[in-house]
Amino acid sequence: MSAAAPKPPGPPTFGLRIATGLAGVLLAVLMAGLNENVTKVALADIRGAMGIGADEGSWLLAVYAAASVCAMAFAPWCSATFSLRRFTLAMLAAFILFGALCPLAPNLSSLMVLRTLQGLAGGALPPMLMTVALRFLPPHIKLYGLASYALTATVGPTLGTPLAALWTEYTPWQWTFWQIIPPCLLSMAAVAWGLPQDPLKLERFRQFDWLGLLLGLPAISMIVLGLSLGERMDWMESSLIAFLLIGGCLLLAAFLVNEWSHPLPFFKIQLLANRNLTHALITLAGVLFVLVAATRLPSSFLAQVHGYRPLQTAPLMLMVALPQLLALVLVAALCNIRRVDCRWVLAGGLALLAVSKLLGAAATPEWTRENFYLLQSLQILAQPMAVIPLLMLATSGLAPQDGPFASAWFNTIKGFAAVLAGGVLDFMGGERSHFHAQALADHLGNAPLTMSGTLPALLARQFQHQVATLTTRDLYLAMAVMAAAMIVLIPLVAQRIYPPRAAA
């Protein structure tokens, strides 16, 4: 009688090692987000130190963003092929290396190359966090793992301003690049010890989606570059921006058609038949749009009207970021209760966001940092209440093999939404600023003109402050309308789901 065949090994048991690995990936993703936001906030100091002009600085941000979003799209396929642990460690090592070399770049061209490569490495990290949470966490704590991912979408970007203030005010400018090195080394140690090592699956290259890569990579890059540089180059008045946006959209359409029929695609289009996933992706884009505005508008207003530097704006950002470490856990615990419908938690979060923006629409030129505290405090609960239910809706009911595809969808939309929000806010801000400046100038007429034909300095400052205030109010009102519109979408599309522990 032949011996029974040995059973294949089961999934790794959750314990200290996997918890450590998850913490390591979380730290890596936070550093990737902080790296982009800190260098963006501190760009003026970096440009001054490295002798970079304004146009070159905008390209420096744009190439990083384009590379990062591209990596988010294709990283899940790579992690499934090379193994989650091996791929994460490789991207962390590259992220550290290119970050260390950036301040040492001898010229602008080499700096552009280094930032592009670092963007690829940094953008590959966020999908790994969602993959770890979906794969290794048991049902009763899976929501807390997803809450850690929500942390990267809410707390991570908010900390950019305080850290930029710290590095530019008290340390050499190089630390805007080097600040990621010590935490990322710690992250590498945690990932190396905590995550199990899967075997290589190089046979997946036999079905590699070469056409998808050749279509998708330039499509994503062109659209992100067009959105990032549009305001500076006057949008469609620039032949380059028109080429990037129109050409990118055409390539993206061809890419999606190819993905529909490919046997091993980067994006599984068929997943969009899941109403909750589709709703979560649409709403995620809107939520991130509002969250980007929530970070940018107070900082921009205070800088334009009162001359605030990042260090003076930092308390506003910290009062949102730090309490969310607790708020995220509380919201995850709430959504983990079977009787609680996460759709209405989402509606509550969107309502708080709308109220916060409506309060901002009452801004006056006399507003200082203290006037924004109430607005920002509402977001402590609003942000996790909006993001955690979306993660539940996006990942519920998915087969394990669909996890990487869901991660690719979620992270790519997340990356696109942040870039789109920046571009649209720049466009709306420019248009409304021009409108209000023209309206005020028509109202004033020739009365304030002096003999030399110039406005007195005091009146000119008041004019600029009033334009900045009216523009900020318009943008806050637009964000309030967007948040309210997303509430209306919930009962029309999203279906009731139960927390993972209920299924268990």
C-alpha cells in the first residue's frame, strides 16, 4: 500500500513575524509618500541649493509622479512573479540608493534620471501593503490591516508639510532626500525577517503582456506628465500638453482593450463588474481629490495672505495627522461590527468632509492659522470614515487570486487621483483667480491709480489678498459639492456587505 502524498503547506500562520513584516511594509509605504510630499513642499529650498529654475523644478516633480503611478500599475504583477518579499526588498534597496544619490547629482539631467528611478521604486511599495493585508491577515483583524493602508492615504500626505519644515529650517537641505534612509533600513530588516519567502514564478513570463506594457507605460506617463505640467504651460494652449493628454488617453484606451482579452493581464477589466469595487474606485478618486484640497488650500491661503512658511503651517497638519492614529483604529473597530453598515459610515465621513469645506467657504482675509483649526479637526474622523469603508467595499467578495488585480486597480486610481487633483485645483485656482482679479479691477476702475499709473502698495496687497481669499472660498465650495455628490452615489451603486470576520 503506497504512502499518502504529503499535504501541501498551508498559508503562514499570523503571528509576531508576519505582524513585523506588515509593520515593515507600512513604514516603507509611509516613507514613499513622505518622500514625494516633503520634496514637493521644500522644492523652493532644493531649487535654491541646486541652482534649478522654476520650470526645471516642475519637471522634477512631474517625472517622479509619472514614474510612481506607472510602478503602482505594474508592481502587483512583479510581486506575484518574483515573490512579495523579494520584490519588496529590492524596491526598498533601490529607493534608498537613488534617494541617497539625488543630492549628489552633478547636473540636472542626472538628477532627473535619479528621481525617475526613485519614483519607480517608491511607487512599487504601496501595492505591497494591500497585498500583505489581504493575504496574511486572518478575517477578524483584516480590517485593521486595511486601516494601516488607509493610514498611507490620510496621514502620510499630511505629514509632508511638518517634515519639510523640519528639514528646511533646522538641517541641511540634503535631508529632504536623505530623511527616508534610516526608516527604510529598519523597514528592510522587518520585511526580511517577517514576510515568508515564496518561490519564484518565472513561468509567468511565458504569458507576459508585452503589448500591455508597451501601451500602458507611455499612456500613464503621458497623462500624468500632462496633468502635472498643464497649469505651468497653459494647458491645451501648449502643443506639448495637448500631445501628452490626447496621446496618453488614446494609448490608455488601447491598453484597456488589450487587457480585456489577455490571459495574464496587468489589470483584470472583468473585475469592474463587481459594483462595490467600481463604486469604491470612483468614490476613492473623489475622496482623494477632496483630501488633496484639504491639505493644499489652508497652506496656500496662509502663504499668500499672511506669508506663512511650512514651519508655521505645520501645527495645522499635525493636528489632523497624529489623532488619526487612534481614529483609524476606532473606525476599523466600528466597521468590524456586523450590525454596522459600512456604507453609512462612508456617508458620515463624506458628510463631515462636506461640512468642513462649507466652513472653509466662509474664509476672510483676516483668517489666520487659528481659524482653520475647526475645519481641520473635523477631518480627524472624516478621513478614516471615508477611506476604510471604501477599502472594505473594494476588497469584499474577491477571490484570493484576484487580490493583486484589486491592488493594481486601487493603487493606480489612488496615484492618478492625487495627480489629477493637483492639476484640476491648479486650473480651477488659476481660472477663479483671474476671474476675481478682473471683477475687482473693473469695480475699482481708475480711482486708485496714482500719477505714475501704479497701484499704491497697500491697496495692491489688499487687492491680492482679496483675490486669494475669494479663490480659496470658491475651491472650498466646489469640494463641498463634490463630497455631497458622493453621498448621493452610495445608495444608487454600493451594495451592503459584512465585515470579513462575519464571513469567517
